[in-house]
Amino acid sequence: MSNLISFALGNAATLVAAAAFLIGAIVNASARKPVREEFVRYGFPWWWCWVTALLELATAVLLLVRPTFTLGVVLGVCIMIVAIVAIVRARDYRHIPPPAIFLLLLVIAASTQSS
């Protein structure tokens, strides 16, 4: 029973994380003015939103394909760590919850995956 709950939790975390990265990719790919301004505020060039969108889309896809799941987790963790570091450097602490939640979802998904 415990293994079943762990499996279900891991799958749910994986699906939610993939959906979150997909939504993030769509928002960043939109390159709307507030999105571009936020990237500049955090020290990136305005066009970096498209690079981030591609990386987030790749993460979402990699998470959903079993053979590439681990690569998706690693890429997603790297993206979220960079986001958190950029937010902390800009002292914009109110924006830490989203990447922290994404990171937590990835940790839950990775730790509950059966081999």
C-alpha cells in the first residue's frame, strides 16, 4: 500500500511539474512586456525569455517520457536554482515561491520514482 501511495504521489508530482513547466514556457514565450522587464530586472537580456521558454518546454517533455525523466529533473532543477539565485540577487524575495514550488515538485517526483 505504501508503495502504491508513493507511486501515485510521484506520478502526480511529475504531471503537475510538467504542466507547470509547460505553462511557464508559454508565458515566457509570449515575451510580453512585463515578462521581458522581469528578465532584465533579474540581470538577463530581454530576449532570454525565449531561451528560458525552450528550456522549460524541454523540461516538460523530458519529464513525461520515462527514459528521459532523470534528464528532465536535472534540467528543471538547474532552471529553478538559477531562477532562485537571480531572484535573491535582485532582492525580490516575493517571487521566490513559484520556483521553490517547482523545485519541490521535482524533488518529490524524483524521490518517489520507482526504478
